[in-house]
Amino acid sequence: MVDVKVRKGRPHPTRAEDLRVIFARTGRPLRTAYILAAFAGLRCAEITRLRWEDITLGGEPWALVHGKGGKERRIPLLAPVVAELIGAPRSRGLVVPYVRPNHLSVLSCEHLERIGIATTLHSMRHSFGTETYRATRDPLLVRDLLGHSSVASTEIYMDSTLDGAHERLAALTSNATALLG
């Protein structure tokens, strides 16, 4: 029997300059969906299931996300997400009034093609995962925010380089020096 090695997938985050164009050229409710993907890490299906009753905007803002496999998770909402939600119309109890994920996905793809941006709503979620990992270096936090069942799913966001390695290892150098006396 041959052991087949499958290469770990790589995220395809939407570039920041593309996000800027997308947000400038997209109206609600599609813009709200893009913001929920890019700055809260929601999947298309999670966006279509998000109800206003799942959102807490006062104090520390949170959303109760109804994820894959019927699992729920509570995620913090960033200030730009809150600002978008405060201004969003409240239609039929849904935050984004697209009832079916495939409907949202098709509309999203058509809009992005029309404005000439080669990305997807799911790639905006990849942007969130990538940027969150870069900012925090905490794979468990990224796992929990994205609703992954395993940190192995989150590993695709953890590419590392030796750029700035000396600065990043400075604390180890101090510890080693102290121990060697």
C-alpha cells in the first residue's frame, strides 16, 4: 500500500488593496456580508444564519455564530463591524437578508467579477484568519474565532519566516545569557 501525502492547503486571503476597493464599491447588504467575512471570519452559511437576536452591540460587542455541524460559538465584534451593523437595516430578523448561502455566494461572485476583483467571500474569511494569526500568534484563538474543530485546520494560517528572527528571539537570548551567567 502506498502512503499518499496530501499537501496542506494554503489560505488565499483577499489583498488589503482589493478589500479597500470592494468596500468602496459595494452597497448593503452585500457590504455587510463582506465585512462579517473579512473582520469577523464568518463563513457564507454563518452569515446567512446570523440574526439580530444573536448580536450584542452594547458594552463588549459579541455575536453568537451558528456554525458548521450545528456548533455555536461566541465571537467578539471589532469596532468596524459594530459600526457597519449599527447602520444596517433590520430586515426579517436576519442581519444579511439572504436566506440561502448559495444565493449569497452567487451574488457575491457576480458582484466581485463585475467590479473586477478576483477574490471570493471565503477568501475574505482567509484574510481574517491570516491577519488574526499575524497579530496574535495564537493558533488556539484563531481556531476558536473561525470555528475550526481542530487546530490542525488552523495551521494553514501559521506560515512563518525567518524575517526578524533575532528580534523575535531576543527574550530567549536574555534567558540564555542569564542562565549561563
